[in-house]
Amino acid sequence: MTGLKMPKDFLWGGAIAAHQAEGAWDVDGKGVSIADVLTAGNATTPRTITDGVIAGENYPNHHGIYFHDTYKEDLALMAEMGFKAFRTSIAWTRIFPNGDDVEPNEAGLQFYDDMFDEMNRLGIEPVITLNHFEMPYHLVTEYGGWRNRRLIDFFVKYSETVLKRYRNKVKYWITHNEISNQANISEASTVQDFLVWTNSGLRYDETATIAERMADMYQAGHYELVASAKVVQLAHQINPDFQIGAMLNVSPIYPATPLPTDMLAAQKAEQLRKWFSDVHIRGAYPSELEALFERTGYRSDITDEDRQILKEGTVDYLSISYYATFAVKAADGKTPALDDPSSIESVKNTLIPASDWGWTIDPEGLRYTLNQLNNLYPNLPIMIVENGFGAYDTVTADGSIHDDYRIAYLSAHIAEAEKATIIDGVNLIGYLSWGPIDIVSAGTGEMSKRYGYIYVDLDDEGHGSGKRLKKDSFNWYQNVIKTQGENL
Ligand code: BG6
């Protein structure tokens, strides 16, 4: 109990992504997406990117939780919890199967017409992501992913098609999911490979140098930002009431010690990702990035016209995911620098606990990051569109699931979000927890890393009845929403 309560029009709800839930990966004209060629992994074994879909491999996104066929029943459960908003994405490949098709696929458009009608019927506000780790695979094999400028036009055409089609059904849009993930070039190479793949469809062999990867990341990120800015402008012409948001994962990075070099390491590590929100929100590159481009030549293709587009296509709100925090220190004998990933070392923060997947549990970090964002972008509306606790759940003999660990995580985080809003004055407009129904994990491809209030009876191999069961957190969250966050 914080004694605090969110305003009446606050958007309480949950969020998923098409590729992690829908399944039906090849029906009604849908094309292959970059998520369709990702095999299953687990906490210690990374997912593999295969060359196309290979018979006999386990591709968990091919079935997801069969949401394509069950969304009516599933949305009814969200409505029962009192959801005011629900975030999902449009699978780009249902609309343009290859990405460069001349005409959109009517069956795919109709599918989302029906889904958004259902949300509106239930009084649930749709929050729709245009690009959530599921771009057409064909755009990778034919064009090399987002390192190619032509991707801008393909994305804008797809976006224009759906913005027009759903102009009276959806108000809140998000352009690219967690656009800043790909900046973490200094991570172990398997993580690097995964994040640039999911964000931008970039692939490398072991000969690729860090400098090459960095140049590509800045180029791909730039094209994605230009594409987003064009979509913002178009969207406002299509419907002036549209609210178009940027989406970033925010993970505060703490210095391992108060040594000035560690402070600098933390600052540089944050700058490595923060420029994406600067460009989305302020419409211009921050000076540390301009300086980096001058020094290194990483910026290969940023035109004056691009700069104008960025300036005129700034977003209406910022949406964020928040799960965990990190700690860094300056590498021995080195001055932390943006263009030298080896100068900043990640260290384990032993002062706070972590999940079974090693993700730190840091509720105060959420209040800290909301304040930090409000300092950077004063009064900008912020929506939390992902936050949650991935954990193993056990179904007891009577079918109940006692997920007190999840309730503890969520309740502590919501309490900090309330303090940020009511005590600190952050303009927070919504809280959508991640995976209100269990879905396939994006990072590992597992079903057993569960976030939901609703349990889905499927295992990591896709076996199971698919039956939905309410966990203890179901009633808990229902009560949180009913009391506007007063009863945590
Ligand atoms: C975010 C993504 O990175 O985190 C989601 O936007 C993802 O797609 C979520 O599912 C949680 O990560 P994971 O790996 O536990 O599924």
C-alpha cells in the first residue's frame, strides 16, 4: 500500500507482440518474418538464426500461443481484469508478405480489422506497434536489412497502409520496438548477433569487426529513425488525433563505484543508447554523436533532407520497457569512450537480487529512470509498455498457480511508478505489463519463461493443451486496476 493512486484516465493493461503469440506463421498469405527463422534456446543456449525455415527445427514462433485463433477468448480475459488498454503489434508479413510487394494482402488486413473491432467492443484501447522484431525475411535476403536505404520506403508504405485502414480504430501507435537494443555492440558476440538481427535484420560472420558492426548499427538506426519520422508526419495527416510514440528499452546503468572514471563509464554507456530517444523526441542528433561521427566516419549516409525529416517528424509520446538495471566500470587503464566498447566493462551488481535468467530486480530503478527521462524531456507523456517478471510457474494439483514472486515484483514496480507520477510529477499516462498471458520469450524462445496473469498450457517444445488458467496474479491485477493502483 503506497496510499497513492493513478488518475482516472490512466491506461492500465498489458502488452504482447504478434510473433510471440499469434502463431499461424504461414496462413492466409503471411510471409516469413525474421522471427520465423529463430530456433528455440534457453537461459544458457542462445537461439540460432537459420537460413530460411529448415524442416525438423523447433521454431516456437510458428505456433506462439495460437493467439491468431484464440484472441477473442484471450481478450475477454483481459477485459475481465479490467484492462483499459492492450498493446500488440501488426505482423508486417501478414500485410506485405515479402516487404516489397506492390499490393497489400487483404486477408491480413481483415484479420486486424476484426481484432481491433473486438478490442473496441470490449472498451480496450489498442496500442499498436508497427515493427516489433518481425520484419519480412525477404527484406534481409534481398536488400540486406536496414543497412539499405530502400527499407525506409518499404516501411513507410506498410505503415501508411495500416494507418489509413485503421484510422478510426486505433489511436495509439508505436513505430519501432526497443530501437536502442542494437547499440550494445560491446556485448558477447551471440548477444550482438541477436539484437542487430531482431532490430534491423543484420547478419554477420565471425570475420566482421566491431568497427564494421558499429558503422552498420549507426546507419541502420538512422534509416529507422528517418522512416519513423516520415510515418509520424504521415500519420498526423491521416488522422490529427493519432498519438505516435517512440519505444525504447530503458535500463539505467549504474557506476560500479563512485570513482570518476566509473561515473564516466556509466555516462558513456547510457549515451550509447540515449541518442535514439533524442532523435525521436528532439528531432536532432545529440552533440556527442555528431562528435563521434566526425571523429570516426561511422556516419556514412545522413543527408540534409534526412535531417529536415527528423526535425519535422518528432513523436507525441515516449513508450518504454523497463525490466532490469546494469552496472559498469571503466576498463583498467582506459578512458571510457563511445567508439571503444572495450573501454567500458559490464559488472554484476551484487547489491540487488536477480531472476532465474539473471535479470536484476530493481523497482527503485524504475522511479530513477522515469525521473531521468523527465529531466531530459520535460513533461513529455511517457507510457510504460513493458515491465514484468519472467519466471517458472508450477501448476498445483487443483490447477491453481501461486505466483506470489510475480505479484511481489509487479507490486513493487507499480509502487515506484506511482511515486514517480504523483510525488515527482512525471507525466506517466499508462502502465502495460509485459505478457499478461504467457507467450513465447523473445530472447530465449522458451514458453517456460512466463510473465502472465494467465497461464498457457504449452511447453518449450510446443506440446500441451493450450488451455488458459488464471494464476493468483490474475485477481491481484484486477484489484490493482479497480482501485487505480491503490491496492497493491
Ligand atoms: C523486450 C521485448 O525486449 O522484452 C519483448 O520487446 C520481450 O518482445 C521482452 O519478450 C521480454 O524479454 P524475454 O526475452 O524475456 O521474452
